Amino acid sequence: MSRRIDSLVKDISNDPSVIGLIIYRVDGTPVFVRVNDEMRVIQHLYFLESQIRSILDYIFNQNLNEISIKVEDIKILLLPITKTLVMSILFLPIAEYRLEMEAKRVINSLRPLLANEV
């Protein structure tokens, strides 16, 4: 399963502006991680882990398509995949629109694969 997910997120995670991609369960547990810039992700991981449950609750209770957060020079885009999974992309906002479009394509590819998981 991890290989299929990895192949689906490969294009977006190889983008030079992306520093990390994490798929979380709604309880805040990461189920898939792909990191390009380990030091930068580690710096922001504490913030994400401390906020992820409340952010995910908000996404699912308000039925939102996405939430983006800017922390210092990093933007974090959270996109629901299923009712129990969300994809988080940490990136430098230099090609934001292109990245958001690619992220939505990846979400549409992941949904059938992960619909029955978790």
C-alpha cells in the first residue's frame, strides 16, 4: 500500500518547493511521510502535531475542501482525502497555484485507494 501511495504522490513531493508531505488520520497519527528537507520539516512538525487534531476536526466538521496555514516562510496545505485521512503538504509558497492544482489531482487519485482504509 505504501508503495502505491508513494508512486501517486511522487510528482508532487518531488517539486522543488515541497519540503514534506504527510498523510494523517483524523486522530493526528501520521500514516505516510515523505520528506525532502528534514531540518525544515522537523522545525514545523511540533506545530503541526500540536494543532493537527483541532485543525482536522475543523476541516471535517465544517466540511471544508482545504485549509492553508502560513508559519514563518513555510505554507502548510491540508486537504481531506477521505472522512478519516488528510494530506498535509509543507512547501515554500513560490509556485502555490500550480502546487495546489497538482495536490487536488493527487487527492483524486488517492481517494479510491484509501477509501476503505482506516
